Amino acid sequence: MRIVKRVLSTYSADNFGFCSALYELGGLVVMHDASGCNSTYNTHDEPRWYDTDSLVFISGLTEKDAIFGNDDRLIDDLVKAAEELHPRFVAVCGGPLPHIIGTDFRAVARAVWRRTGIPSFGLQTNGMDSYVKGAGGALAEIAERAEPPGRKRFGLPGKIKINLLGVTPLDFSVNGSVREMEKYFEGHGFCVLSTWAMGNTLDKILASADADVNLVVSACGLPAAKVLLRRFGIPFVVGMPAGRENSREICARLREAAKAGRLQHAGQDRSKTGEEQDAGSAVSRVRPDPAREKRAFPAGNAAKDPELSGEEKQGDEDTEAELLIIGEPVQADALAREISLSGQYEKIRIVCPMAGLPEELLAGKEQLVLEQELRDACACADRIIADPLYRRLLPGEEGKFTALPHTAYSGRYYENEMPVLIGEKLNRWLALPKGPKT
Amino acid sequence: MALINLHERGKKIQKKADPMVRIAEAKFPSPFEAGLVYSSPARGTWTIAHTSMLIPGSHQIFVCPSCCLRGVVLSAEEMGAMDRFSMLEFTDDHILRGDLEEMIIEGVSEILCEMDVLPTCVLLYTSCVQHFLNIDLHLVYRTLAEKFREVDFIDCYMLPTMRAHFSPEKMQWRQLYRGVDTSLPRNPGAVNLIGSCYEIDPESEIFDLFRRAGMTVRQLPTVGTYAEYKRMGEAAFNIYFNPIVSYAAEDLAKRLQMTPVYLPAVYETKAILENEKRLADALGLSEPIPDHRALAGEADSALDRASAALRDFDIAIDAAAVTRPVSLAKKLFLHGFRIRVLYADAFSPEEKEDFEYLRVRVPELCILPMTDWRMRAVLRKNPAGGRNILAIGQKAAYFTGTKYFVNLVENGGLYGFRGIIRLAKEMTEGALHPRQPREMISEKALGCKDQCARMRHVPPANAGQA
């Protein structure tokens, strides 16, 4: 399949997602590649670059090192920087060329760990998958190192403790959405222990296993939720609190999941390497309970709910929709659910063009990648909610589009036009009717 | 919100991570060791996606993995030139199938067949992966050229991994002139100014020489049409100001027998006059050639006035602003400016003499890198300790945290004595009118958006007849 982009852009890559997820956690985060990736990431995909300090760098891979497979320079440079900057951890990933030559980032990280004593991990990114895979993988690595519950007591008595998983500027911008989301839950009887990973320190995130339930607010959060379910039995709900009714439903599902309680047999330590034990990372691995996972997962996830996904209403052959939503699956679900409840549209189609999405989030959605497929989908719809760059698909029909800028797609270009969609703000943004359809 | 404040982690760490060296102790030409790379938010320098837009009517097609494509496609969006840009994204599947040649040929064909009007010229970019896999690019270009005979295909490269021999910019400048008409006979009355993103200021005194010789001058930023770009192939001389363009000049000399003339963007009166003499000799100008010694005096006076106006300011210069930062520093020092900081990862060997001069006369001059990882932790203030600092260049403005700066990138088209006069004026204005640098320096490729708009809306200009 040729992926020809005549007018469209491309989604942020996995190595950028990796850096974005770890940006605020005080780690030394390094992309192994030549110089271009770093400037692309920090110019287009990292709105915090100017104002918020970080330790994100690129290795400056050279032709010679690539040809001779010399990883020593990378390891030496990582060690040197780590010894001077004293980061909380060292994380390394790569771009396309290290992928081609088979650089083993986990091995590189182990070598750095041995030499510096600083916890280190690597992720096999390739610069070809989407940011979801990189950010998801990075947060999952953090989840593997989270402290077991009870070591530190957080939260308020009587309140359900939650973590928000999958929060990066690539999906939530820096327009206040994250704080708004935290405020929303705090205002509805929850205690937000941590937000992975914006606005929180690494310590707060590592100590967040006291949560009663995790909320996966973007596809980037799902791998971490699975790790926390496996390790500590913390159930999770998938959903973004956008829209009045949809957010209420998410709150109800969170309460239901919290009431059901933790998976009881979680917490058995897996065999650890010496280094992991030295670092005190309480890593546990148990077989996930399919029943529990099934119970935890569908809450808030329109994809599993035929009523939300429209699976009963539209067959594969019927691609005509009144409303087409193109974008990140969890956010798209939230929009679809709220709009569906408002009665404004009945036939809603969701398209998620980014690669590397977890299978579970794709049910009831389509993953169209080719420009012509996307053009056809837009042509069939009465109204389209999508990043403004998708307007290029239908010249002369721009009026059909409602622009919902997505940093992971159009980068910084529309950053001043990104709306906050949390709670009722989505209804105001869409000018939806006040009550649900009866 | 700064969650990890690198600047408050203790003086010990700060001191250890400080890359600053005094010029008295600095190694030449590379004062700093290679290591992890930091990329500052100063984005005014042009990338290959920007310089490609200088060829009128051209269309860029990048064949890369998504992380490489993302920077260029969003650059195209920001400069309002998405209609001149397309891409082919390849994935692991394409690599494993080993059909990258076929994928490029079919993908480019699909893009071109869908266009209402074929572009005159396609700049087809391949990336590091294709070259490491050693795909048959000759087959690709040959097939495409046969298939689309009315389109000029220029092979272009985004190969940052292979920068040891050919930096992407160096390679880019060579390729940008590969599309000029090679069938034209040499015209001794035509000259090209090559390798500048910005129009070389037509007020510059070298244009007096061109006028004196009755020459037609062409340069990429001002060629209005593709036909005019093709006519660059008739020039007898290529003049360039930046050493990274030497590769392009040599290539044109070898292929088209055009005479290369290097006029380094120097600042010393003697060196500028020597450049002029070299240019006049190359052009075969007979005596009397225009005498610019009076203009040299005007430039010195302008600098003296600026120096008096900036007596309360330290001066910082970065190597992205001018191609000869040490030469500029020396010139400013000689006019009484308080030269305190130079930002450069390395220096051109051509600057050795000026560097040694400053090493003796201004030993306390601070040298700092621009991309060294330690620059992330350096305090955004005047590293020399003074209060006010005027930065020449975006990176210097960012690193010093100053509001007083000259927004200058890659010489900005300034050259010679009139260039110095303009620079002196901009320095004075920079000191008088403080500005918030954030918005200005965050824009990619300073001036490119305006350039693209001009190329879209302005009717084709006459060739830069001097």
C-alpha cells in the first residue's frame, strides 16, 4: 500500500510521543538519531519547549557510527550527561536509522544503568509508528516502576481516588484542558492522585498506585492502565470527560469500577533483574483477569458499546454518515457520545487515521490511512469534525468542517485555536441543545 | 510551569554543566567536544524544505518515514506553501518488502497525475534509510524522467546522518542549481549570486561593479519565473558569500564551466576592498573600477555612532546570524563595542587570524556552543555578567534572555560596507526598541513565508538587471 500524501499531513511519530510523555518527569530523555528529529519534535510537537525545562536531547547519530554499529558513543554520551545532570532516570529511544541497523535500546539502557546507577530504560521506537505507541510505551515503562500501594498515603477520605492516564500536549495541548479535567473530577467527588504525565512530578506519579480506579483519557494511557491492572489490580475506565452527559456517565462508571474494587490476586512480583531490584522498582506481573479486564475496559468506551459505536445502525457497507469525526479514538468517542445523546446527529462515523492504536480502541471505528479513502469519507458526510488540515481534502466544501485542532496532527500551527472540551465546555463549543434527546 | 528547574539545582551542578570557555583558553576551530545535541527554540534558519521553495513553480516530494516527514510538511503548512508540497510515507512493510523503488515511482506518478497542472520542476527528496538500503535511485529518476518528460526532476537529499562529508545544507545548495539550463552558452554578461536565502541587498556596493560591467544579475530569491531560473544556466560567474556553498560553486564550475568567485562576508575594510578587487578581476573590469573607500569611511562612522549609542550594552553574536562571527566581533571591538559573547559550535578555519587577534586583545570573551546539551541548563542571561546585552542573532537573543536584539539570520542579505551601515542601524534600533523575542524567533525560516507569498502573488519580475 502506498501512503501518498498529496495534501495531508502525518501524525506525530512514536519517538516524539515517547519524549512528550516523559518531558516533565525529570529524566534524561534521548532520541538516537541524526539532528533533524529533535528540532521537528520541539518546534511542532512540544509546546512546552520554550517555557518548561526538560532534559530531552538527540544523540546526533553519525554515518560512521551507524555503519559500524558503534553504540559506545551513544552510551558514553548518555553516561556523561547523566553524571553531570543527575536526572531521575535515563530513557532512550530511536528514529528510523537505528531501527534499520537494529540498535537495542534496552541493552543501551542497561549499560547506562550499570555505569551510572541511575534507573534507565529503552523503547524500540522506529520513527514510523504514531505517537500513540511511543507515548503509550513510555508511560507503561513508568507504570512498571510505580510503587506498590500503601507505601505513601494520598487522597482524601471518602473520595474515590483516580489517576488520569495518557495526558500529553499532543492530545490535550497546553490550553488549560488538563487542569480543567482535574477540576472537573475534583468537583464531582473524586480525588485526582496524579495525571500521567503533565503537571505532576515523577514522585507523585510513582506513588499513584493508591488509586481506586484509573481513567484512560487517551489511547496513550491504555498500556499504562494495563500494567497497573496487572501489577496492582487497579481497574480502569476508558473515556475523556468531554460533554455534560458523557462526563456524567464516565463519573458513574468510575464509581462503579471503584466499588467493584481491586483485582485481588495482583501484586505477585515477577522475576527481576539485579538492576531492577537494586533500584527498588517493585515490579509485579500477574496474568490479567479477562473477566475483570472486560468489566473494567468498556466503561466509557463507545467502541465496545453498540449503542455508542453505531454498530447496529450502520453496517460495513453503509458508510454514509451525518457526522464524521476524525481524530484520536478516546476523544472521538467522547464527542460522538455527547452528540449522540443530544440527538443532533444519529449516524456518526469515527475515523482514526493514526497507526499503532490498541486494537481494543478500534472496535466500531475505521482506520483509514489513504488520502482518497479519507476524502471519500468526508464527501459522504454532512458535517465533519476534524483537525483543520483535513479541510484540504474537499476544496470548496470547507464549510462542512468544524475545526478541532489536534497537536499530534497539525502541530503548533493552530495552537491558539484549540478549544477546551472538558465537561460542559464541549456542549458550548458545539452549541449543542441543553437536554438529551428523550 | 517549570517542574524541573534546571537553574536551581545547586551551584555545583550548574558549574559542572557550564560549557562556557574564555577565548584565551578556547581551542580553535572546535572549542567543544561532540556529545548529545540540544536544539534551542530559535528557529529562524532555513531548512531544506524552505530553500526548495526558492525555485519558482517547483513542487517538493519527500519520501521518508513519518518522523522525517513531519518537520517538512508542517514547515510547508506554516509558510503557506502546502500546494507546492507532497509526500510519500514509507513504513516497515515497504522496507521488508524491498520495493522502495517501485513505491517511489508509483507514488510520485500518482501525485503528479492527480495535479491539475504538472509542475515545471519536482524536487524529489530521499532520506537516510533509502541510502543505507542502497536502493536504485538511478532507476527511479530515469523512469520518472521518461514518464514525465515535461517535468524536470531534481534529486534532493535529506541525509542528516551523513553530515560528516556533506551537511544537508551543503548538499541542498548544490542540488538547487541542478535544474538550470545546461544547454545555454556562457554569457560573460550574466552573473549568479548563489547560496543565499535572502536577496543580496541591491544597494550593496558590489552591484556598482555589476552595473559598471553592464551585467545581468540573477539570484534565487528574486528570480520570478521558472524560465528565469533556467536562464541562470547562462551565467559566466557564480558569486557566493558562504563557505558551505563552495560545493555548489565547484559543481557548477565542473559541469557548466562557470567561474566561481568567493566573496566571504567579511567586515574589515581591507578585506572588503580585497574582495572587490578579486571580483573586478574575475569580471574582467577595466580601470577605473568604482572606488568605495569613501563608503568604507561612512561604514566606520555608522559603527562609531552605534557604538556611542550602545555604550551601556555588552554585545553577543551567534554564528547563525552571520557566517563570519569572529570577523564581525573584531570589527565591532575596533569600534569600541563591548564584545562579550560568541555563540558558535565551531569556527570556520578562515577565521583563525581574527580569532587569534581577539584571543590576545579580548581574552575574557566568552565562547559558548549553540547545540551542546549543556546549553539546556545554562542560565538565560548575559554570561559575561553585565546588565544590558544586545544580541546579534536569534540564538544569542534566546540564550542571553535579552529583549535587545537584531533579528538576523545567515547574513540576511547584507554584504560589504552598505551591509555594515545597515547592521549598525539595526543594532541601534535593537537597543532602542526592546522586543519580546519569543514570537519572532520561534518562526521557522525567517522571511520565508513572505518570500512564498511574493512568489505566489507578484507578477514575474524582470531578471535582476542591475
